Amino acid sequence: MRQVNTDCEGPIVLNDNALELTIHFIPRGEEFFARLSKYDDYLADILKKPGYRPGSTLIMILPFLKAFGATNKKIGYYSLYHIKLVPGAIGTFKYIRNRMPLFIISTSYSPFVLALGEKIGVPPQNIYSTELDIDQYEISTNESMHLKELVKEILSLPPLDIPSHVTSPDYLPPQVMSTIHRLDQIIWQDVMSMACGSVLRDVNPVGGVEKAKAIEDSVKKENSSLSEVMYIGDSITDAEALRLVKANGGVALSFNGNSYAISAAEIACISSNTVVTAVLADVFLREGREGVVNIASNWSPAALRRSEIDKNLLVKFFSQYRREFPLVEVITGAEKDRIIDQSETFRGILRGKAGKLG
């Protein structure tokens, strides 16, 4: 049986829950989170640190959130009442789950993803996310004060301006490497040595390889195969999952993705509404990967009207896109840079601060 597996932030919601929690709890939280996110990208994509999991910004920020008063209850309450859906998401994912198994595979903290699952009708057993119990970690007054001082220091460091063409630490400017060296000390020595620093060892972010493992687990649950999976992602945490599905004959779809997602995916979609996802899922259910590649290769209003796509769904689709038709196309080497530029620009417009992160 065919199934749809999707990331949460980007394909379903406009949120970056971890960023928003950091802004909520920590002074100058947006800038603080952005710096750690850049450091996370460096460790995953440039240093390629062995065993490192993309999305580990989510664990790096936890001791600092704890220092500024975050608790399970406060995180859960904030997450529940700040879900911002991509337009069309409720109808789209209801349409999909009524026709085939639907799984959410997200790096986001479990309180947020479980609340979202309840909102769009995905049961907990079909959700993979970063488990979090921040209340179990003790923090002393001295540790709390020290962590607050470290936030100030991180904000005072020169920013990590990493040129897009750099693929090795050997080519980074000395000032950037100095910042990286200090962040290495702060996170993996200073914070790790604290009692509350054990959270860095305990929490397992569902990103990178972990998302690929979650797909494999979902396939076992459905007694299916990877060629029967359509995976929807948008960021560096989805790259391994997209590559896995693409390599095994499934549909690897970037939805308003950044360069990491587009480089790993086979098909790119740029849209302000998720109904296009329902259309592609409808094609996938009936015709598999070949059908999706075919419709993406011939993407136009006329081709859609000639297709076997659910006519009621097409009515919704065309009523949504009266002014601006969404982009759907197969990613080729010749067009990849253009698609990345278009997708990242649109992503920034649609998602704001969250769209600028890796």
C-alpha cells in the first residue's frame, strides 16, 4: 500500500517551534537561535562531524531554555496555542489520510507535533518527533546564572557568515573559525559538564538519519516498501529521508524547500497553499512515482484538466490558484540553482524568520 510521510514544519505549518520557544523565553532569542542554527549547519554540512544529527539546535538550546524558566507545562501550553498552519493544510491532510496511511516525521519537540497531529487527525502512533521531558533535569542557581552569561557571550561573538560555496572548514576565514572554536567549547565542554548538560546526551533529535530510520519503521508498520513512499520535506533535517526515498523509487518532494532539501529531492513544489500536495498525492496513489514525475514534467493547467485526478479536488485546486499557479517541476542539474533561488525566496516570504533557517 502506498503511503505519505511528511515533515511538519514547512509542509504543514509555518512555525519553527524551537525558534519561537527561544524567542518566547530568552532575551534576543531570535538572534541567539539563528547563531546556534548556523553552527548546527556547519557541524552537519561542512565539518560533517561523525555521528552528528542535523537539527541538533533543538538540543543545544534546552539548557538555556531551562535557565530562563521553561518547563514541560509552559512548553506544551505555548506550543498548543501557537500552531500556524500553511493555508489549506487541514483539508489537504484530511484528504490524504482518508485515502492512504499518513505519517508525520518531525524534528520538532513532541508537545508541538502531538498537538498538531490532534488538530489534523494524525494519531500518535503515526507520529515521530523529538521526545522531550525538560522537567527531569536539575539546574542550580549558579548554573542558571552561568548559562545566562553564556547567552550574552554567544550573542557577542562575530556572526557565522559562511560563504555558500564553502564545503570544507579549511576554506573558512579565521574569524569564523574562531567563533566556531568558542562555540565548540561552550556547548560541548562548558554546558556539557553541567548537571543540566546531560540533556545534550539524552535527547535524540529526529533529524537526518533518524528521519530515514523513521521512514523505514513506518514502512514496516504498513508492510509496504520504500518505493511506495511519498516523502515531503523542506530543510537540512529532511535531506537523508529525501535521498533514501529517491534512491528506492519513491517520490521525494521538496515543498518550499531550501537548498539542502532541493539538492536531495527529485521534485520541487513552490506554493502558498498545500492543496497542490493533495493533487500530487492523488496522482501518487493511482500511478506511483512514474505518474508524479510525468505530471511534474508536463505541469500546466491544461495537463491537470486532462488527467485522471479527482475532479472535486481539481475544483478546489483551481479555485485556490486563480491568480498564481504553483510551481511543480522535476529537479535537474541545469535548473537546480534557479529552483533553489525561487524556492528559498518564496520560503522566506511565506514563513518569515523560520524560512531563513537551515
